[in-house]
Amino acid sequence: MTITFSVILFTFLILFQSIKKNVFFILHAFFMIGSAYFLETFYGWRVALFSKNALLLFILFHLCYINVFTFLAYGRDKKLAKLGEWRIPEMHLHTLEFLGGAIGAFGGQKFFKHKTKKKSYMATFWFILLSQLGIVFYILRYFKFL
């Protein structure tokens, strides 16, 4: 599981240039690999490399962690905005949303009252969210869950 998680996350780093400097994605990757290592070492969770179970566990952990770290990124950006310091680039926030953190972004917007008035930002956010919902709907229809 640790190797599977590591390979997938490092592939993300290679393929997407915008996440190489995204501290929140790096933290996400660290926690993902750390969780996999912890579960393998202390709880004996063993799955074959790149097996269906390993990929399903990756998706489960990824969606949990990416949403938590996206929420935290919104909180950090709001704090930096109040202090008048350099902010988290919008591209980094959108990248986190694109990688599955749209629910965390929506929660961060509502909880911190942040990035809700900028129309261009919100248009991109809603495009990402609706695209992801469309993809999920398509997958569910494809596998005849709907």
C-alpha cells in the first residue's frame, strides 16, 4: 500500500507542474504515505501492489485528506489576507479543488467566508465542482448504480 500510494503521488508531482510548489499538496502526500506506512506496519494492512484494493484505499484516503488540506488552505489564505501578507496563489487553491478537494473548498468558503465575492474565482470553482459531479454521475451510471 505504501509503495502504491508513493508511486501515484510522485506521478502527480511529475505530471502536474502547479503542485510542485503547493505546500498543502505536499502535506497531503506526506500524510497519505505516512498513513499507509502506519497501517501496514502497526495494523498489518497488506494489499498487493496496484491491486484493486490498493487503488480503492488510495481513492478513499486521497479524498479524505485532499478535502481536509483544501479546507486548511482556505483558512490559511484567509488568515494571510487579514494580516496583509503574501497569499496562497489562486492556482494552488484551484489545483487542490481539481484534485478532489472541491467539498473542502466549499466548506472553507462557507466557514471562513473567503473567496465568495470574487466572480472569476467562483466561476472557476463552480466549473470544477460541476465537472466533478458530472464525472461521478457518469461513473455511477456506467456501473449501473443509478
